[in-house]
Amino acid sequence: MRWSAFSLFGFLSLFAALPAAHAAGEDYGVLIISRERLEVATSCEIGVYIHDQLSARLFQEQSTSFNLPPGNVSLRLKLLPGQAPGCNPGMLAPGSQNITLRAGEVQKYRIAMTQEGMYLKRAGLGY
């Protein structure tokens, strides 16, 4: 009788934990960053910094994605020294760009360039 009561309690607690585990799977947003050749006219590698941590390196025609917790995300872009000739380390962008993600949301951005430097431009998902 003792083991059956413990077994029943354990079995019921397993079912109680399932909805919480399922709900936790959607507590993130997806951020996609792409680099298209026509937007940035350099063959140098571009570093993507999330909250001032190098999180990705992109060459021409590459993209990356991140599963991030919902909320504000601070992003910076920087030219990185690397394998391509003539690529010297660049300074960080004058300021960070903030993006707000919601749980379950997918946002896509392209790297673009102006006279002031690189920035992220909102793009359609394309599907």
C-alpha cells in the first residue's frame, strides 16, 4: 500500500510538471540577422555583438539566428580583422541598437550601411 501511494503521487506530479515544461519551450524570441552582398560593400567579416559579447561572425551572403529571452536586446556591429586582405579591426558602432523581442516572435534584420556606419534594417521573413 505504501509503494502504491508513493507511485501514484510520483505519477501525478509528473503530469503536473508537463504543462510547465511545454510552456517554457516558447519563452524565447528568434532573431535572424543576414548579410546580403549589396547592402554592405566590403568583403571583411562583420561581428555581431549581443549585450557587448561577440555572438556571431558574418561574411557576405551569410545569416545567423539566435533564440533569445523576450525583452530588450542591445546589438552592435563591428568590422573584424580576419582572413580577407585589407580588413583592419573597426571601431564599435557609435551606439548600440536596441530591439524588443516578444516570446514566440521571429524578427529578421539585414545589415545595412550609411555614411555613419553599419546598422540593422528590418526585413521581411520571406515565407
